[in-house]
Amino acid sequence: MRLDSKLSSLPTIKSKPELLDTLFGNRDVHPMWVADMDFEVAPPIQEALINRVSGSGFAYEYTPESFYVAREKWYQKMYGIKLLREHVLQSPSILTSISIIIENHTEQGDGVIIQPPVFMEFKSTILKSNRKVVKNPLKFTEGRYEMDFDNLEKLAQKEENKVLILCNPHNPVGKVWTQKELKRIIEIAKTHNLILISDEIHKDIVLFDNKFHSILNYQDEYDKLFVLTSEAKTFNLCSLVDTIAVIPNDNLREKMKHTLSVFHLEKTNALGRVALQAAYEKGEIWLKDMKALIEQNVNSIEKELENCKVNLIKPEGTYQVWLDFRERFKDSKDLFRKITKVANVGVNAGHWFGKEGALFIRMNIATSNEQVVYALRKLISILR
């Protein structure tokens, strides 16, 4: 995998000085925190974008049949899903879709269930909508995360709790939910009439022979669900590509379509479409190579952490690792200060994902093996 040769000159969030000051109190951290990649985009995507831009204008465009065919073939091959284009809506972001769903299907004060430690923007989005954050914390047993189905059932029984947000693969712990687990979620949602949102944006980055299963596989059993996803993470296109919402239920889809239309949020852009079509048609080899490097990085981390009393929660998916420092630290603020101001590495504090993540950190490893080992050795240096 080739690193982005222009990375240091680009206005990336992970290196924005003012943001580094705010988050870490240190502009000189080695940035390993934002969930994007340090790699060049796949050569076929670069070629497609160059060909589209060269000698061309950008008049109003429609989405051609070739794009839909390419996307449908990708979803069938990669996930075993027959993606019906009439079920798909464009949306600017996963969080945009979540906000709309919450507004359309709940009232102020209703509960939205999340399962921390989990992507912190779920909580903030719920609070901005004046809804109640209802936590069903994951269970951490013998180094593995599991869903607490007994507690989830209790929460789902409460009439005021209307929505469940699933993260699959689960950010930040790297859990890829099994068919058995997804079926149990569907059973609970159906029994208690919950709106089920599944954030599946990391679906392509599944590691070590694990297998991703979409909640869409269960739409015939229960269709009050929204699958929110994109290939932006997959192909390092986060600043270029929008997201989609896949909604099997006609009534739910029409309601969301109306809201998107009212605020003119349903449009995409020509370059994003060109990039995605190239990815669907010619990006699979690049994706395999990228995942092989992520697996190599995970293996290197395991080796570096031997005898350190810092535990790696080996990721089943995503290009982030979740590291457990509980044997070495008792205070999460002290841990974060030493990592960011002594080791000079910029990572996500575990408690950002909920108090359940205290004394853990999340580190992005979508970069070269050399960079990963370098950052990890800086982290280990604070343990001496």
C-alpha cells in the first residue's frame, strides 16, 4: 500500500493545529486518532477521477444505469445482499440519517438505546434532538465483548424507548456481530416494536476470517429497520462520498424521503459517483491488500505488547485497535496525559466513547506498519 504523498500538505482534520490543541493540548502529537487512512486511494479510482475532470465540465447530472449495476453487483458479491435500488436513499452522512430517523419516529424525551463503549457522536446526536440516551453497555468477558441481551430486553420493554442503534462492526471495540447475535436483536426489536438503526459503515473492513452479516439479511422477518452505510471508509473517500440509507419498509422510506427532500439533502455529486463506480468495478484487489496490511499491523501490535501488561482487544473488524491499560493505570486522565503529552501520540481516549471505555484507548492503524510500530513504541515508553 502506498502512503498518500500529499498527506502532510493537505488540510486533514487529524493534523489541524487548533483541534490538536483543543483535544490534546499538544500540536506535536503523532496523529493516530481520526478514522480515516494514510493511504493513496486505489489507482483505478484515481484514474477514473482524472479522466472525469480532464477537459470536462460539471453540468447537472443524473445517476446512470451503469452506476446502479456496479453497486448492486458489489453488494451481492461482497455481502450476499440483493440491494434493491428503490429501497436506497442518498444522505449526506450517517449522522444526518440518524437525526432524521429520530425526529421522524420519536418525541422529545423518548429514549434511544445505544451500546457503549460506542461511537461518541451517537450520544451527541441523540442529545441534540432532545431525546434521552439509554445505555445498554456491552459486556466485557475474558477479553471479548458481548451484547447484554437480558438488559437489552428490559430496556426494550419500556414504552418510552423507541429506537435501538446498532453499530456493526462495532466502533471502537472492533466486534463483528454474528448471525446468531443479529437474529436475537431482530427478535427483541420485533417483539417490542423498536425502530432498528444499523450503522454498517465499516462493513468492508472485516479481518482474520471473520464474516460480516448485514441486518438487511433479516428484513423479511422484521422490516422496521434502517441500514446506514457507505464505502467512504472502505476506499478512503471520506471527504468525497456521501452515505446511503437502505430502508425496506415503504412507509418508513417515504417519510425519510420526504424529509430529505424538504431540506434538499438527497443530492450527491458527480465526482463521488465516479469514484464509487470505479471502486465497485475495480477496487476489490486494493481492498484485499489494504486489509492484509491492517492484519499485519494488528499482528505487530500483539508482538510489541508482549509482557507489557497492556492488552489488545483483537479487532474482528475496522482499522482501529482498542487497547486496555487497566493493569497499568488507575486514572484515565493520567493515562491520556502521559500518552498525549509525554509519548506525544494523538489517540482517542476510551472514555470519549462512554465511561465504559475508561482506561482504554482507540488507535487508528490504517497507515504503514512502520508508523504503527513507531507510535506503539512511543506508547510503551510511558510504561517504563
